[in-house]
Amino acid sequence: MRRAIAYASMERDELSLADYDTLLARSPESWSAYHNRGIVNDRLGRLEDALRDYAAAIAGSPRLLLWSYINHADCLARLDRREEAIASLTRLIDHPRARPHDIATSLAHRGMYLAKVGRFDEATADFARALDLQPTNFAAWYQRGVAWAAQGDHEQALANYDAAIAIAANNHYAWKRRGDSLAAL
């Protein structure tokens, strides 16, 4: 697996995939190989293959794999299957072994997808719950700002962008969105 990871880090993706295929043929229970192969397939735009890999990692892992769930949901959303992405994240949020950090991260992502389908009240509730669990969750502050801006409430958006910037002052996306909301006032 180390060579497959090395190939992936050098963006020699076809060689990386070949190594993961060989590894999984020998050890089909290797959930980490499925996850990592999913990342490579995702990067190559092979989203259906990536979805299968992330799903195999989730199903086969004895641990809860936060980033397999998140990546799985992100692939679904990029395939315009946002309701499925929301459902995937809900499974993680409701998982009995989910830790507060896992739940907060998943709530921030689910809130983002809820906002993208126009379900702003649910999105705002998810962001608030994420911030109750983890007040320094940059994604929750930032995405809540995006949701407020999408609804035309740039004052609320600014407050959320400011909180996000206080956590990650070098994040240029938050600064850009903050500037957009200032210009909209």
C-alpha cells in the first residue's frame, strides 16, 4: 500500500490504482485501500468508482470513517445527487459510534448541502448544532455565512464570515465572501 500511496502523492494515478487493485485482490477486507483508491478515482473524475470505493470502506471498516462518509457525500453532490448526499451524512450523524467532532463536521457538510437545495431553516439548524458541539468549526461558520448571503441577509453573513476568519485568518475564501457581502450592503 505504501507504493500506491506514493504514486498517488506524485499524481501517478494509474500506477496507484493498479497497486490498489492488486492489494484488494489479495486483501479484499482492506478498508483503507478502498478509501485511498476512492480518493484517486475521485481526483480522476471517476465519481461512480469513487462512490463504490468509499461505500466499501464504510461497510468494511471496524471504525467509523469520517472522511469516507464526507468524501462519499461530496461525490454524490457533484453528481447532482444532493438528497442522497444529505442522507449519507445523516447516517454518520446518527451513527452510535460518532464522536462529537465527527458529528460537528458532518453537520457542517450536511448544512452546506441543505442550503444548496434551498432548505435554509434545516441548514441553519445544522450549523447551529455543529457550533454547539464544536465552536471553532470553521466550515460551520463559513457555510452558515454562505447560506445567509444566499438568502440576501448580508449582515448575518458578515458576522459568520468574521467568526470564520477569527478561526482561520488566512482563508482567502472567507475573506472573498466577506468582501462580497460588504459590497452587497
